[in-house]
Amino acid sequence: MSYELSDGDVIAKTETGTVLWKGKPDGYPAKAILPLPHSEDAVILLDYMAGPRNFANLIRMAPSGKVLWRAEPPETSADDAYVECRWQGDALVANSWSGYLVEIDLATGKPSSSQFVK
């Protein structure tokens, strides 16, 4: 399984190059893709500027395009979204607009820890 990013579209392909799904998850352009180790799924960071003011824009997606979870931003009472995500060792971490560094549980999309870093 492989994933590509092309003009905001996510493209999920088999090892032979067959396209399983192509599009914008939830209708929003993607900014980054992180394939999950030992899984066919990927974590997708959607463009925070394209969504609502408080935007759960970090998602786990199956190769079929189905969204498996959405990580809520840490500041739910204010304008917030994730602006960056990356692997830190085996952990998925994401930075929010409001200044938090959040570790995301891969099974549920819920924060397993967060710290204010701004």
C-alpha cells in the first residue's frame, strides 16, 4: 500500500499501482500524509485554512477513503486546528495553532499527552 499527495488529493494505491481511492477526505485538501507502520492506513493532515474555525483536521484514513477517526484540536472552546504532524520515534505528535504539542493515540485519535510549547 502506498499513498501520494497531489494538489490536495490523497491517492491510495496498491503495490501494483492500482488506485483504490483518490480524493479530498471530508472534501478538504490534504497537506501531509503519514503512512502508519504495520497498517494499510495513513494519518492525513487536512489544510486547516480550508475548514471551520475549530477544525478536527487530523484524521486516520483507510485505503478505501473511509475516515476511521478524527483527532479533536486541544482548544475546543477557541479557534484551533493542527498545523503540523510528524513521527517522534514511534509516537505520532502534532502541533496545534493554539501552541500545544499533542501525542495522538493511533488506535483512537485521542490525545495521550499534551503540553503547551508556545
